[in-house]
Amino acid sequence: MPPLNIAILTLMGIVFAVWVFLMFRMLGRLTRQSIREHDRTGGGYLVWMGHVFRAFGGFFSDPSVATERRQLIWVTILLMLVVVAQPFIMVPRG
């Protein structure tokens, strides 16, 4: 395999790993937030789902997580660009 292909695949793996880390950190934060709110108010499954939806909505508007939100957006864009550019950059085997 040509060295350029190895470098591109390594870059894709690193970007994907960073994206996975940021996504799980965000999902973990939202889950903990909704569970805390559910423990505070009580209720059944539908009440908990309401807390989940409010937590997700808050993630997209809360200024306290703006840096995390921006990081996730930029890494998502970078991941999409690397995936789209891969067929044009990779050296064909031959």
C-alpha cells in the first residue's frame, strides 16, 4: 500500500476517534443531565423522555456548552470532508 494511502487512512482513523470521543462525552453529559432532572421531578418513562428532549434542545442553545458544541461541529465537518475527499486523494493500487 502506498505511503500516501496509509497516511490518509491514519488521518481518517484519528479524526473518527476524536469525533467518537466528543460524541460520547456529549451524550454522557446529556444523559446525566436528564437523569438528574428526572430524579428531581419523578415520573415515568414519558416524563423522562421529556427531560431527554429538553436536554438535547438545551445542548444546541446553552451558552455554557458552546465550546463543546463548536468542537463537535468542526470535527464532524472535518470527518465528512476527509471521507468525501478520500476517493480523490487515494493512490490507486497498481
